[in-house]
Amino acid sequence: MHDAVRAVIAEHGSAHVTIAEVAARSGVHPATIYRRWGTPAALVLDVAVEHVNAASPLVGTGDLREDLSAYARSAVEGVDRPGGLGFLRAIIAAVEDPGTGRDRALQLIAPRVERIQALLDAAGPAAAGLTPADVVDGLIAPIHYRSLLTGTADLAPADVARLVDNLVLLGRARQPRVRDEPDPLAG
């Protein structure tokens, strides 16, 4: 199924994927595709999630700062490749599609969110105050936004480090402190 979707995208672009054409190319009845995905936008998003998970694996080594830095560098490289904003565009298209909607789009990106959570879990207490939404908001969103505005993420290593530092500090600020423990955010 995904191969058929990728072939249609390669020939016509993601905006022109139809259930009928994917069904014809994959030898599956259209009703089967409609039952599973509901809309072409949901099908394209599912393929995009599979692609981004394969192209940009998230490895949780236990070192939060290094893992987030590696993820950010991978995201920068990914959006700077041709078609690199395909994942973001697929999410936007699915959310805006009345037949798919926000809730279904969130279900489809759940595998990526689970991988972000696994990265945070591997970091143990260092990531106790962070959620996958924080990683998206503090790390991935600025990279995508910059790329949408300028045509490239093109972040210097110092910019990536700043985004990671901000995220790590957010997590620390949310962690409960022991009464006599010094404030890690104090000057």
C-alpha cells in the first residue's frame, strides 16, 4: 500500500493522491483503504510517519542533552533535503482535511510521539519534567518554522545547542526540588 502511495506522490505530488489510484496500483479494493485510513490525506500522513521514522530514528542513549542534540541535527538535515518538509505538510493537510481532522491526524502521528517518549524515558530523571509536546514545541517547531519562512533550517551548532539548552532547562524547572537542594536555575 505504502509503495503505491509513494509512487503516486513521486508522479503527481501528495496533493493528488486518490484512494482509487492507490487501490488500483496496490491491487486492494478502495473500500479496504477507506476503512483503514478514511481519506487520502490520512493515507499520505501514514506514509510520511513511516518515512520520517525510518529516515530519522530517535535513539535514547540516556544522555538527554546529546539525544536531543542528535534529534535536532537530524531534523535540520531532514528539512533541508528536497521534500524535507513533507512530513509537516502531510500533518497540516490531514488536520485541515475535514474527513481526517485533528484527532485522526494525532492518532496517525502517535508512532513518532511514542519514539520521542521513549527517548525521554531513556534519559530517566533528567527528562522527568518534559513531555513529547515540549520536544515538539521547543525543538522541532522552531526548526520547521524557520525552514518554512526562509526555505532552509540552516541552524548553526550554537543555535541547536541553545534550543536544546532551553528544553533541558524547562524540564529542570518543572522537576520538584528537595527543600535543601540548590536551585539549578539560580545564577
